[in-house]
Amino acid sequence: MARKLFGTDGVRGVAGEFLTAELALALGASATRRTGAARPQVLIIRDTRESGEMLQAAVAAGVSAAGGDALLGGVLPTPAAPLLIGRYGFDLAVVLSASHNPYRDNGIKFFAGDGYKLSDDTEREIERELEAGHAAAGPANAGESRIGRIRDLRGAPEDYLRELQTRFRELDLSGLDVLLDCANGASYHVAPEVFRRLGANVTVIADAPDGRNINADCGSTHLGLLAERVVAGGHAVGFAFDGDGDRVLAVDRRGEIVDGDELLALATLHLRDRGRLAGDGVAVTVMTNYGFHAAMEQAGVNVATANVGDRYVLAELRQRGWTLGGEQSGHIIEMSFNRTGDGIASALLTLEALDGGDLSERDAMAKLPQRLVNVRVRDRDGLAAARGLESAVREAERSLAGRGRVLVRASGTEPLVRVMVEAPTDEEAEELCGRLVDLVQKELG
């Protein structure tokens, strides 16, 4: 095995090239064997990519070969997995998605029987087993030769919708004019449905997946169309999900983008005011805007900062016994509801926090001007050896000391280096960010 399999969010790569049916089968078998169950019950759900059906068949074959029963839940958002684990007592869930990546990519991520993603140690065990070539050999129970079954899990979308309705049963959206961008992804059928059930007037875009249009100029990574349509249509608010539905960003009635930091600030103050913010604390990442920290300090809310990635935010929440955490990208976790980010739930939490108010009049935090550029590079691991860039970053940090900050980091899932600068003015942020981007392109591009 030439490369490490697991990144910050499962195994991800170009479907049919790196992420082959053979690899998917081996991963499914190895993960199933680690459940410790006599006859593991394994949920499999996917997004709308054309490679999803192939990988679903391969993972299901691996589960069956390892003596488990594969239960096919069909197209559902990632956050449905831990909720369905809790409802049915599954031993394992497999989600087939590459989130916000283009359709050619796909991914495999696992949730254990406790509803949390697999630990780093378990992922390393799976990698070692695949390296040794033993992953698909034998059932989960030593000495058994039984082969598991593969069958559809009927009613899975309704079960997920029921969980959302139960959590937001007191939220009345009657008459609210909402525009949803479903990214032609996993939320395309369930997101509009739950908003309608809660009383909203719903208009939907990017809800016609064809296997290749997932995230294509739509969704939470391409907000231009949503902003344009919200203003043109006179909608009160717009929400954009990503391909697997675990994150959301918003647009207010004026067409202004509301990122995950602002959504999290709204949710934090809302839950705190209602006595539902355990520990009076919130977990964020190093990418979170300085304005968020300032607002939380003023409100008396504790803030814990983790590395980028929902698994690290989740680790902080579990360690501290806190309820709420999230990322600027719109991945928000409310532990009292789910054990991973849920874009639909986060959008509803935003509306719950607004309590009938207008998103355009939000005042939970004041953002520091920020510039974030993703630079495509040959090798993201080469960042550690880029000495000229390292020196430039230190110089920029000195120039912003006490006034802003700089962050240059490699993506955990793509061949990208992310350059972020926050400064007191747009002009200073733009100038410093541009200088660092040029150096990244020169040394790593």
C-alpha cells in the first residue's frame, strides 16, 4: 500500500483509480471484522455520485464476506448514519461520499456502534490489515464460515426526517420564505421535506442529481447562485448544503453570505440563553474568525480551539462534556442531537436561534476582514519543508501582532494549501494574503 489510506475524514480519492471496488470491499470487510459482534449489522448510505452504486456494492460484498449483514439505506446525508445507529442499534455504519469534492472523487467513512467515527487507532489497524493483505479473509467471528445477507433498509429517509422533526418540534416556520440549495447531493429530497413539514414556503435549487453534477457550481462551496436567487426572488433566507449534507452556509435577504462562524455564534448565544449550553463553552478550529473569539469573551462563553476537521472539534466536545462546536465551513455539531455535523439541523438551529427575526439583522459577532485562498499544489506534505514560506509567515505574524492573524495549512483531503489572513482592514488582509499565496505557488505549485 503506497500511501496512507485514512485522512481527516475517512478514505477519499478518485473513484475507480485510487478508490477502487477492490479497496472498498477490503475496507468494508476489515471494518466489519472489528465490530466484535457475532453477526454485525452494518448500515450503508451514500450521496448521489455516479460511483456510489459501485462502491456500495463492493462495501456490501466485503461486509457479507466478513459475516455481517449489509443494510442499504440509499441516498441520505452523512448525519443520518449516527442517528440511524441510535435508532436501530447497528454495529457499524458506512457512508460513501467525498463531501464537497467534485463528482470524480468519492470516499468511505465509518461510524462505530456508539455513533462516533472510528478512532485513529482503529483506522491504523485497518490500514495495517490491508497492508498485510488479510482484510477480506474470513468472517468477523473466528471459526465461522457464515456469509452475511445484503438487503434494503426500507424507510430510512423517513426515520431520519422523524429525528429532525422531534428535535425541532417546537419550531414553527409557517409563512417563512426559504430558498434551499441542495448541491445536487444527499440532502436533495429530505431537506425540502422537513422544511415544508415545519411550515415553511420552500423553493429549491440544485435538487436534480444526475451522478455528475454534485457540487457543480452549487452548494455551500459555490454560493453565488444562491445569493443571486435569494435577492431576485425576495426570499427571507437561503441555505446551501454540501454534497453529503453535513454542513451548511446561509445567505440573508440582502444576498450577504453568512458563514459557519456567524451561524455558530448565533447558536451559541441562543443555547446559552436557554440554559442548554453545557459548560458554557463552545469548540471551534484555528480557522475561526477572531471576531468570534471577541464576541464569546464579551458574552462570557468559554472557547476551546482545535485543529481543522470535525473529528478534532468533536474530540474537544467529548473531552470537556460540552454540547456545541463547529467550523467556519458550516460544519456545526450539536451533541445533544447528533454526533456529527448536520447541515439540515444546523439550518433549523439557526432559525430557532433567530426566533422569528431576520438573519440580515444578526448581531452575534463582528467579523474581522478575512482573506482565504486555496492554492493547488503538487504535494501538500511539502509545506513543512518550505523554508522561505515559513519565514514569510513569521514576518506577517509579527506585522499583525495584536491586530490580526495568519494561518497557512495543508488540506487534509485535497492537494491544497490554505492561506488565511485576518487584518483590521480589507486592504491589509488582501495584500498580505496575496504575498503569501505567491510564495506558496512559487515553492509548492
